Amino acid sequence: MVVFSLFFGELAGLSSGGVPYPIFSFTALLPWQFFENGVTKAGQSLVMGRNLVTKVYFPRELLPTAAVLTKVVDLALGLIILVGMMAYYGYPPEWTLAWVPVLFAIHLVFILGLALPLAALNLFFHDVRFLVGVVLTLWFYITPVIYPVDLVPDKYRILFDLNPNSLFINAYRRVVLQGISPGEDRLLLGLTVAVLTFIVGYFLFKRMESGFADRI
């Protein structure tokens, strides 16, 4: 947040919609890092827990799920810092903060939908983790974390409309910084994307589950 504030907020002078750039960027960095760290950690979960997988029977999806949920602690600590920053910059909490748990729940379902098949794929193809790192880096820059989506030219806006993380991060900014509800249409779209991603991801995970023992 400090680096982004210095280079993009001060030197580059990126617009933050009238919101102090540090809290503008930090509000987006928290859900993004939860997403990135959760997916990365879950991708390694089956490989790291291979001894447990071969010796004890339990629902295998618990390993990537637990890996994602451990990152909630980091998110909670970050939220405490965000509250302090908002108080410092004079942004009192709005009633729309009540939407944050709803957005978090939808975002969590989306993350799990990606984490489950990635964990299974990494067990079959160990180099997947390197590809995931590259994809996440590219995904970061096409997600409005360090800049507002309003700066994106209209001809490229379709890339952001198709980006679920863009949808979630814009919703977080609306409810936390602008005191605006996420909007029923956007909320329904996010929920639909999250549920479909989870259904497909869980299906793929279960299809690959029978081969786990042979790959460990």
C-alpha cells in the first residue's frame, strides 16, 4: 500500500475518485491478497498433505478449503488496519458496511471454486503452481486494484466486466468508501459467477479425486 501510494498516488497522480489514495488502494488490496494467497496456498494443499491423504480417509476437499480459510486471519488483521486508516483520514463507517460479510461470502465461494480444481491439478502436474503464479500476476494488473475502473477506455471495459475480481473489488469500494450499496444486479451477477465457478470446480475436483492415491 505504501509503495503503491508513493508511485501511483503521488508520482503518477492516478485518480482515486476523491478518496485518499492509501485507503483507496488498501481497500482493494485486502480482498485481492485474500484471493491470491488463498488460491496459491490451496494449490499446494494436497501436495503438502500427501501423507495425510494416503493414510487417513476424510473428504479431500477439506484440505484446499482449510488452506483458503487460514487466510481469513490475515484478512481480519488487515481490516483492523483499514479501520484505523479510515479513522485517520476522516472516513467514518457507513451503514453499507453491513454488505461486507455478504460480499465476503460470495467472494469466498468464488475462490473455493478456483482453489479446488487447482489443488487437484497441481497433484497431477506439479508445474501448475508456476503457471498459476504467472496468471495471478497478469490478473492483478487487469483488476482495478491500484487504479479506478473509470480510467479504463471503453473499448477495453469488456475485459473488466468479464473479470469477477473486478466486480468484487468495485463492490467492496462502493460499500466501504462510498457508502453505496453494491446494487442488486451486480450482486446477483457476482453470486451467479461464484456459484457456477464453485459447481464446476467441485465437479472437476471430484472427477480427479479417484486418481489422487496414484499420484502421491
